Amino acid sequence: MKLIELKDIYKTYNLGEIDVPVLKGVSLTVSQGEFVALMGTSGSGKTTLMNILGCLDRPTSGEYWLEGRDTTGLSSDDRALLRNQKLGFVFQTFNLLPRTSALENVIMPLSYNGVNLSDQEARQRAEDLLRRVGLGERLDHEPSQLSGGQQQRVAIARALVNRPSVLFADEPTGNLDSKTSEEVLELFKQLNEEGVTIILVTHDANVARVAKRIIRIHDGMVQADEPAPGVIAPEPAPEAEGEAGRRPARGLSHLRWLLRTALHGLRRNVMRAALTTLGIIIGVAAVIAMMEIGRGSSSAIQKTIESMGANNLMVRAGTASSGGVSFGAGTVMTLTPQDAEAILRECPAVKAAAPVVRARTQVIYGNRNWVPVFIYGTTPAYLEVREWPLAEGESFSEQDVRNASKVALLGQRLVRELFQDEPPLGKEVRVNNVSFKVVGILSPKGANMMGIDQDDILLAPWTAIKYRVAGSSMTDANQSAQASSSDATSQKVNTLNQLYPTTKLKLYPEQSAAQLANNPQPVRFTNVDQILAAARSTSEIPNAIQQMTQLLRERHRIRPGEPDDFNIRDMTEMTKALSSTADMMTKLLLVVALISLVVGGVGIMNIMLVSVTERTREIGLRMAVGAWSRDILQHFLAESVLLCFCGGIAGILVGRGISLLVTALLRWPTEMSLEAILAAFAVSVTVGIIFGYYPAWKASRLDPITALRYE
């Protein structure tokens, strides 16, 4: 049977503007089971002819039939399939993978044949072949640990592992001593006797005599085709057509091999791989650390906003004016405690509401005094609106509000200033010379976004503050300071400089200032300075504002088209502004961190390009044993992704460590972000794919014969 048939093969190399003809109309046939020697001097074209026969190179013109199939028009992948399933190669320079055991070198072609052999089956087949060539005791030895003859035996075992129809040997004894050469040639004779077709390329007549047929090549043409001395020419066998099978689908075994091979490739130069991943490690760590610091800052800002009441709504009285003169905010006295009750009752989007009367005066305890930032008269609902729990004691009640009881809640700052180390519960403080009993201590709340200490506060029933302390509507002035600035002291409670009236006598004496202060009379209309309400959630704030506006306009009898005599303020705009600022800073930090990832990706591309250049001969070897272009692409891409994968894992650990150190040493707020970790890891793998694709693609586009000849 005709296994190989060449018809008028020409091969011309183009060296710039010069054409160099190498083969000039070569025609020959090789039958199944033959042992053929292609013999000629150096430069005669015998190696080029072998490369064409082995589908490593293409003829310029002519036809090449292998098992009845024309190979000249096949694609590169189809030719790779033929090399893997039908052809085996033994190279003069052995072409073994460095830093790879003899066993792994022999197993390598099995990964490209598409046969889903298990790891154990592939290992067993390779071990059997190595034992057959006399290397059963050197399975785990690397090429540097083997002699030239042993390396050639490994190359022979590798060529036979896929059970090819034709075995090509290019000067197989060129680098061997005479004794080792005889052993290798004897092995070829045994293989031929077992039915393997062998085509041997040599310039040595002694080596050629081992073959059963000698084809002499001279100046690119067949000079002679004769049987070896003492060998009778075989009868031609009947022709039969054959066709290389299609490549079977690959399974998980190929994926495992791909990852194992990529890891082995990186392990050849551990230091370079580690330095390459350093850019990815820094990038991923920076992304995670910056995101966690940014997220911690955002959470801290959010907590500050929540401490002020993120869903709080403040209803303030409007501005009165007369003759074009505005009297300022709060001068329209239209807000009442009943408005607060109506808001809570008739506005579904509001969960709590409290009226507030403000004062500003001195608080005295013993020989210590302090003017707090906030003195608020309100109801127990204020604590619910502000979500402000008590640290000690208990709150005043609605009954205390109705009775204008002189009880108070103190903030932490006020407690420190007045009581220092003394327990404040049950003690009395004087507010504008009115004694208030301390019944509770508020939990610490800290400063608000304006830097004002929220713990510098006194809360009491609004009736007590309005009627006993303020005596008028909202005022921001320090009333104790006002009282001491003039003769106002002569009009204060407990003063004794007006024991007797100087005006004309009346039938019934008027009440003294002390009697008026101690017995407030209810009036028909009582205004408050503001109403503080809380929406059920941040998303309900617009609904709450709409409902409150409609209700207050109805209660205040404001006609359509007339302006409101109140205004409602919320924290939404301030919250959005601060949140957007925090988000902007986080994104800015993220962009800076991503730049380092890109830099790391460029480093990976650079190293992979260097790796492709260094391993050009390895790429040619893999293609020679049947690797498709996509196999080479996947192989180098897997190395790139594996680099980024390992760098991503290390970067996650380093980033978390940096975040913890920042919290421990600098006391900056940080918060673990699973999204940031997953995103950074995904980006690192993506960087590996993007920046590793070009070097991998470049490797896959190499021509096998050019790669094998690369120096």
C-alpha cells in the first residue's frame, strides 16, 4: 500500500529579493512498513524534503499524498492533526523540554491527540515506552541529568507514544558516539520489524546501510532510489485510501493538563514569575485597601448623618414682615403643639413628631455653671425622633409635660462640665434661677456635620421651658447674659428691691413675679419654635413632606396661591452632598488603584513576550508533535491567567492586611467589602486575559519549522 506519494515537489525560499530553490521536482513513493534512508550531503535538500513529508513545511508546488489524502491544501490545524495521529519525529538535537522529566516529555504529545486518556493511562503508556528503550530507571530524570544517547531514547519514546504510521528521524546519530549510535539504529530496526514505517535522514553511508532502501538526494533532486545492499526490493502493495480522523472533543483531563503545564512552565523561573506578579499583587491590594478605606469613610459619614437624624424633618415658623422690613425666621407665630399631634395622627409617612421650644441661658450646679449649646423644651417623642436612647435614668413623661414639671435630661458634655465625677441623677440644676431635677442622662452622640457637639444639651418638658425659663417665643440670645447687662435684675423673680408698689393701689393686688412663674396660666393660643418629625424611612421623606405641607396649610387656613407661613427642612440634600463626595473620593482612589493594575498587566505582557521569544523552539516542538494553534494560544494564555490568579490571591491577602493595619495603627475607619474583593480578583484575571492574549496569539501564529530552527 502506498503510504506516501510525492508528485513533482518544488520548494523555493524567498530571501528578500532573492529566490533560493531547494527542491526541484522531487517525485517518490513510500510503502507501508518500509525503512527508507534519505541520504545526501549538507545542503542537498534532504532535511527540507523530510520537513515536507512530516507536514512541518509546505511545498511551493506539487502534490503530497499521505495515505491517499492530498495534504498540500490542508489547513494548519489539519496538518497538526496529521502530525499528531500519523507521524512521529526524532530530531538531531533531541528537542526535549528543559526542566521537565523524561516521563513528562514522553506524555506531552498525548495531550494534543484529543483522546481522553486518564492521567494513569497516559503515564502507563509513557512508562512502557521508556522501559522499552532502556530508561525504566530514569523516568523522573530531567534532560540535563541524561546523556546524549539517553536523551535520544527519550525522543524516540516521545515519537512513538501516539503510535504513528511513519517515524521520521533527522540525523538521529549525529550527536552520539559510535556505540550509542549502534544501539539507537538497532532500536530503529526492531521498530521497523514490528511494522513501523521509518524515514531516516542522514549523510552517513554507514547509517544509511541500516535502512532497506536508500534515496539519494543531490541539489534538490532524487539522484538515485535503490535498495540497500543485500536487500530485495519489496513488491508494491495494492493501494488503499485512508483519512486522518477528526480530533475528538476534549474533556477535563485536557484542562487539568493545561493548568499543570502552565504551572510547570512558570516554575521554570520562579523569581521572574514572582516579580511579574508583584505588579498585580500591588494593584489588587491597592484596590481592596482603597475600597475598604473609602467604604469605612462612607460608613462613618453615614453614621454621622444618622446621628443627626437622616430621616428627620424640621418644621420652622415662617418670616413676618411689615413695611418691607423682614423680622427674620420664626417671627410668624403659627406653629403649635397641636400641629405636632395632628402631623403624627394624620400623616402616614411620619412615625414620630415632637414640638420644640428653644432657650439659651446659663445652667448652674453648685459653684459650677455652663451655657449649653442646646436647651430644648419638648415631649418624650423627641427621643424617638432623634433615635436617642438614655444612658442612665428615665425620660420625663407626657404627664410632666402637662404639669410643666421641672425635670430635665442632660447630655454627656453638660454632665462633664457641671458634675465632673459626681453622679448627676437626682441632683438639681438651676436654669435661669429655676431648679430642675435631673432624671436621666442621654447616651453620647458626638458632633454633627457642622462640628457642633450634640451632647451639649438639656431637654425638659416644653411647658416648663416656655413658661418658667424662656417666657417668650424662640430666642437664641443668652438670657442670663441679657439679665445681667442692665437693671433687668430688678425685675427678676426673688428680687427684693420692690417690696411695696409705688403705683396707685388697686382693689385686688396683682400677682408677684414669683407667683406668675410658679403658677402659669393656660392661654388659648400657645406657639412653639419648631416641630421635629421623623419619616418612617429615608425613601418616605418626599411623601412625608407632601403630607405635612398639605396638613399645615389646612390647619393654618392658607388659601391656594398664598405662601406658606412655615418651611420644612430635611437632611436629604446634605446627605446626598456628603454621600456623593464620599463616593467621588472612593472612585478616585479606585481609579488610582486600577492604574497600578494596568501597570501590572503591562509587566505581564512584557514578560510573556520575553517568554515566547525564549521558548520559540519549544513552541515549534509542540506544534511538531500535533499542537494546534489554539493549543499554543491556550497554553500561554493559561500561564498569563495563572500569574494573575496567584497575584490576585496574594493581593487580596495583602490588601486585607493593609486595611487591618490602617485600622489598628492610624485608627481610620475601614470596612470589609466582599464586592471589592470579588471585583479586584475578577479584574486581575481579566488583566491576565487581556494582556496575555497578544503574546499567546503571537506564539500561536508561529510556523513550526521556523520555530524549530530558531536560535
